[in-house]
Amino acid sequence: MKAWGRLLRLSLAPTAAADIAAGAVVGAGTWPWPSALHGRPTGGILVLMLASLAVYHGGMALNDWADREGDRPLRPDRPIPSGAVRPAAALFVGAALLLIGPLLAFSVSAPSAGVLLAVSATAFAYDVAWRGARLGPLLLAACRAGNLTAGIVYGAGASFEPVLLVPAAVYGAYVFAVSSLGHLEDAPQAVLRSSRPALQLAVAALILAASPAAALVRRPIETGSLLAALALSLLGAAGLA
């Protein structure tokens, strides 16, 4: 079971669920109680979180399946290279979760299900084919921005307007910056020097520090909430710096 937990990256589950929760608050302007969702059951947000988790963890499993040959010499302790999880089983579970997620979402919100289906397709494309130094981070950014968008669409319902996607765009920009750095993990020194990682890190920190401004798409906004978000973002930016 521990090997499967590592394969699926279960320790990162809160991040995928938090995307949906944050998006729903952006879309509804508050936590999506039934009154904020025009009578829709509040349990729907929990179903949407499960759907997001299915897509996220399915993508993680499929990613390890696609990396299995490269991981044998570099990361032999990972679940598939170590023999703890069979490649066929990882492929089946990963693909199944990528399909189950949008189906779960469809039971509560067709628009959110459509967004998660696009996220599933993007994750699949990244895992099995498109891993370039720029295209790879762009696809990862699209996945995380799409995850937040699924929550926004659900929270907004019929009152959805394009301006509500500003936080998703900012989130995507941050993920792109951080993922571009992550792609340098195993790069040769010559590539590291030409990629200017210090500049990329500074850009990521600046985006994170400025991210609470995206909350201003929703008005009115509590001053205390905005200040708390600013404090957290500055703390994270300081960590990056």
C-alpha cells in the first residue's frame, strides 16, 4: 500500500482539493453554501473535490508509468522501477482515474466536468508525449489552472463571467514558472547556466507575492482575508527567494 501511495502522490492530495475549494469561493464570492448556489446541494463541492483528486492522482500514476525506463538508473527506488508496482497496473489505474474524474464531476456540474475532461486530456498528453522544456511546463500550468477553473465554474453557476478566470491565469503563470525550474532538476551544468534559473526563480517569487491582487475580481472583499492572503503569499515568496 505504501508503494501505491507513493505512486499516486497521496501526500499531495490537499493541493488538488484546495484548488477546487478556492475556485468555488472565487466563483460564488463565499463558501458555496446552498444559499450561495441558488439551492444546489453543498455536497456537490465534495464530489467535485473527489473528481479533481481522481484526475490529479491518475495523472501522477501515468507520469510514473511514462518515466519508468528513465527512472531505472536515476530513481530505482520509485514504485515501478523497484518492482513494488507492476507497469501494467500503474497504467490501468492512472488511465481509469483520468476517466473517472470527469464522470464524477458530471454528476454535479456539466461545465465543471467539461473543464476537468480538458485537464485529463492535457495531463495525458503531458505524461505520454509532450515534455519539452517550454511545452511541458505550459501543459502542467494548464492542468493546475484548469483545476482551479473547475471550482470557479461550479461556484459561479449561471452568474459566471470571464473576469473570474483572472485568478486561474495568475495561478497558471506561477505553476509555469515553478515547473520550468523543475525541468532543470537533472539538466547538465551548461543547460543550467543558459537557462538563467535565478531569473526564473525571481519571476516565480514575484508572481506569488502579487497573487492576492487576483482576489480583487470579487468585490466586496474582506480586508482581513486579503491581508491574510498577502501575508501567506509573501511568506511563500520569501521561501523561494
